[in-house]
Amino acid sequence: MTTLPNRSTVVSNIDFLNLHTFFDAMTLMYRVTTRLAAQFHTPADMAAIRAQQAAFAAAVEAQDALAMIATNREFHAVIARAGRNPYYESLCLRLLDEAAACSGCIIPPLRIVCRISMCRNMMT
């Protein structure tokens, strides 16, 4: 996302040559926030994580791409929140927002369906 001077916010162009660095950052952020959430979560956090996972599963079942993008973001956001580190949480949210802004062109539906299986395995 880019905010133009005296104008509105627009979606930035995707830098395909450096896209791997974005995925590296996302992978690292998922690992850090998940580890912290495993260490510091509360029963309320687990309920919120399970609720978001169920919402994501419903979006996949409905094949609703926009809902998949939104619920995927919220799923990872509640995990980051459960880690109790506001610095990692804000960085994670920034990366998630960038991913959501261009997910239609980066994450094909098949990859999203595969990710839900991984998320279900993590929850058990």
C-alpha cells in the first residue's frame, strides 16, 4: 500500500524480483509468533484461534476467496496477539496486510486449501 501526497491510498506495484524476501519475512514471522503464542497463550487465546480457524475452514468450503483472505489474516493476527509481544504483533500485522493487498495474484486457491490442512494439524 502506498499513500500518495494529497491523495488516497493505492495498492503498490508488486516487486516480483524481490518477492522472495517478502515470503522469507512472512515465514520467519509465522515461526516467531507461533512459538511465542505456544509459550504465552491463555485459554481465551486458544478459543479465539480455534474460532478463526473454523471461520477460515468455512471460507474454504464456500470457496469464497475474499473471505479466505480476510479470515487467514485474522487467524494469524490472533496467533500473533497470543504471543504477547507488541513489536512482533505489529510487524506481523503489517506483513499480513501487505499479503492481503495482493493475495489474489500471489496465493492461488489450491495453496490456501493446503494451508488449512496444515492449520488443522497445528490445532490438534
